[in-house]
Amino acid sequence: MHTFPDAKTVARALKPDEPVILNRPHAAKRAAEFFVGKFPGKVLYAVKANPAPDLIEVLWDAGVTHYDTASIAEVRLVRGVLPDATLCFMHPIKTPSAIREAYFKHGVKTFSLDSIEELEKIVEACRNPETGEPAQDLRLCVRIRVSSEYSELSLASKFGCDLLEAPELLQQARQHCDWLGICFHVGSQAMTPFAFVQALDRTRAAIAEASVVIDMIDVGGGFPSIYPGMEPPPLEDYFAIIHQHFYALPIAYNAELWCEPGRALCAEYSSMIVKVEKRRGSELYINDGAYGALYDAAHVAWRFPANALEDDLRDGLEDFAFYGPTCDDADYMAGPFPLPADIQAGDYIEIGMLGAYGAAMKTGFNGFGDAECVIVTDEPMLSLFNGTRVREDSDNVVSLR
Ligand SMILES: *Cc1c(COP(=O)(O)O)cnc(C)c1O
């Protein structure tokens, strides 16, 4: 991969007709070091946010040793890149063959589940094929359902057992493993640490009802990044409040605390250069969109930062919407994206904060989707980790006891 100082240099040097993904390994390294250094427990990277092998290597070098994988393809991918990493299979619905391959071939011991059926599936799939003996080293993790009300993207409806089912499932799971955890996901881009408070309160209720020994609490992902109009409180506040409520749980004295950030570790890793193909009033037709790295901009009206890369444009900004390259009306991004008022066909734009659920979403639909990748060394367009964000007084600030 070629290295350039910044997006402007790339646009000038390559004059690209296709989108170009700009990767910033230094930004991913900084985010990983922040989490590994400051989160009061173990940090797993949720691979689905961006499975790029180069990124996974950067995270490993920065101290991330555990990986949350959700499919057998992700298990194989991470195992191929990192032979020594600890892989956890955290999708609550898996096929028996995926469980078997993960356990016997890739050394996966940790599996999540949210039903008795899944528990039985895991136990069966991991039996010794010759002796029929059940596995002795399973580490099971019961996913409970929690509210997504404080998050921008819900993960509340699909997975997780409810509080009525949890005690029975915890008791059953306990009989098949020496190490039992509880996990949940508060939804992605949780804009206040209280998202984790309500989830840990539910966890407490489930443990009290089940009366089983719990060896691990996994607070999942949901840690925010920063986007226009979405400036979260400092991540230290999330860590402090999680730590405080974790300590108050009725769990084993040596119980572990885990988290599984996806977005927060890799949002700053990538941006993208797109080309304006045509202008129609305040709408710009660009060469990436709903089926590309701008999936969230189209489907959930996510606002990403955008900068024009030409020097000759006037200062005055105007709000623009984008159309992507495919032939359907759904390939539309409302924004608004403030850009110079005289931007026109042929100009280039850098769109930032696409490292999480951006670069990873690109498809080849309608023949579009090619993109070159290069490395750039400048700062991401926005950052939670560059030292410019100072702790402000807010309702969300908590202090450790
Ligand atoms: C998607 C996902 C994550 C990562 O979520 P972010 O909001 O990106 O931090 C973590 N854990 C599980 C089980 C997930 O499905």
C-alpha cells in the first residue's frame, strides 16, 4: 500500500476515477492503546466492524489479544492473520458445523448463546467424536436482552434472552462449563454511559434470580465514536461507570470484566475520497453510496464529515445531499453535508470516519464498488483520542469511589 501525507496529495497524485479508501494505522493504534490502557478489563475487538487484515494486525500490535467473531468465516480470517489470538464465537445462533470447526480446528472455547437449543447444540458439537465425552473446557456466555434506548442503532430486538428465561438458562449452562459469563449489547453508538447502567442492573437481577456463580461479565460494544451532531461524553466516563457497577455485582471474587468494541476502535481508521460526477442544484452525484462505504449515510441517515479537496473553491458553505452511483432512488444520502457553494463535477471530496461499518460495507452491486486503498499519515477528520477533547462538566460525568 502506498503512503501519502493526506487526502489532497492523493487526489492530486492519482486523479482517481474510482473511490479511494484512505487508511490511518496510527489512528487505530491510538484507539486500541487507549482501550487496552484505560478499560478496567479485557478488550475484545468486534471483527464485524471492519475485518481488514491490516487493521487486525495493527490492533494486535497495540495489545488487543481477544477477538469477537460472529461467523466461521470471521473465525478463519482472524486465525489466519493471528495464530496466537484468543477467538470468541459471540453470535448466539450458530450452525453445528461452524461450532465444531471453531472448537476443534481453531481452538475456540468461548461461545455465546441465548437459548436452551443453542446450549444443547454447542454441547453436542463439541463432544469428543471418538469417545462421545462432553468437552471439559467450554467457556459459555449467556446473552441477555437489554434496552437500546440510549443508542443510535438498536441491537435490542434480535438477540438475548429476556429476564424471565435468563435464570433457567444460566443454571443449565452452568452444568456444562467451569466458566460462565453474561454478555449483552446496549446498541451501537451509545450516547451516554447510562446505557451500561441499565444493562448492568438487568444483569444483577438475572444473577440474583439464578443464584449461580458468574465468572465473567461482557458489557459488549456500543462505545461511541464522534460524528457531526454526535459528540459523546469522554470514554473515560463510560469506563468509570462500568467499573463501578461491575464491582457491585454478586459475582465470583475473581470474575473478569470484558468489553467488545467495534466502532470505537476503528471508526477513525479510514476515510474515503469520492469524485463529484454531476451537480444538480444542491444535490451532488458521487461515485460511492448506499451499496458502498456510505451504507449508513443512506440507510440510517448517518452524517459523516465531508471536506472538499480543491484549493480554488470559495469559502462559503452550502448544505448538499448526495446521490450514489447505482441506478435506483434508494442510493441517496440526505446529509446535510456542508461543502463549498461552488463545488462542481470533477471535484474531489474526502468523507471521514468510515473505518467502522463503512469500508467494510462495500458491495459490487450494479458494477460499482472498486476502490484502491492507500495509507495516509495525517489526523482523522474527527477524533476522540487526539488529546483535544477535554473532560467537560456534564450530567454524565461520574467519579470512581
Ligand atoms: C456488533 C457487535 C459488537 C460491536 O458493536 P459496536 O457498537 O461497533 O461497538 C460487539 N459485540 C457484538 C455481539 C456485536 O454484535
